[in-house]
Amino acid sequence: MGHDTILEGIGMFRRLKPDQMVECVCNVRLEELMRRGIFNIIIDLDNTLIPWGEDQIIPEVYQWVKAGHEMGFKFCIVSNSSFKRIRYFASKFGMLVAPKRGKPLSRAFKSAMVKLDGNQHNTAVIGDQIFTDILGGNRLNLYTILVEPISKKEFIGTRVMRFLEKTVAKRRKP
């Protein structure tokens, strides 16, 4: 294996490493983000804000989002879920919606930053998946926060990716 190949591998691994890991989105300390100059949050929907496939909002998550709004944070949902589902929950949480999807493609995160009027210095990404949320955020040098999935129930493709995540990151047991 050549020197360049090793360096490329190290660079890819770094793109999969979140800046911070927490058990639940409610454990993200908004005051800490403000101290870092971050006031824009790109956030995943399924298994980050709400359980996958369900339509109930968890009261503690709603209160965390409400506190964020009161502190001046702006939120934008970036999700690979159906646009109808994204719009529904965005209205319930009072969040913006990025017009482009396709995480981890940069266009999804860039469209959210445009909606938020944000940049790489004042925007964070919060999500439950390394290969979509964290990789996408890190590709644009955003501050990334990995949360444990709310529910064990999830899309079949996500279950396959969870297996791969365990090989690249030391995640807590769900």
C-alpha cells in the first residue's frame, strides 16, 4: 500500500468521526454550541428527532427544540425521508426544510446552509448515522454531533449501514 493510499484512508476515516457524541438530541448542550459561535443547526429527522416510521413527537425533544428557538437557534431538517413527512414535522417543530435531499451529498447540506444563511463556522449537523449525517457534515467542515438512534426500528438499508458503522466507530450499544 502506497503512502498516498494510506493518507487517503486516514482522511476518509476522519470524515466519519463526529466532533461530539451524545445519547440523545436532548443532551446536546445548546449553550456550548453558542460558545463555539454556532447558532444554525442542520438536523436529521428519523431516529434523531422522532422515532423512525412514527408520527408522535417526543415531549422532551420538542422542549429541546423550543428552547433552541428561544435562544435564537435556527434549524433546518435534512432527511432522506419523504418530502411530505419532512414538511409535516418541520411545521410541527417550526423548522426550515432543505429543498435538496440525498445525504451524504454536499448539495443537501449546502442547500440547508443557504436556507439558514449559515456557513461552516456557525453551523452544526446533528444526526444518528455516520455514513449520511456525519460524513455529509464533515465533508463541508461543519461541526458534527452523532446521537444514538431513538428507536431500534429503522429502514432495512439503515440496518445494514449500522453494521458497517460498528467497524469504524465505537458507538454505545443502542
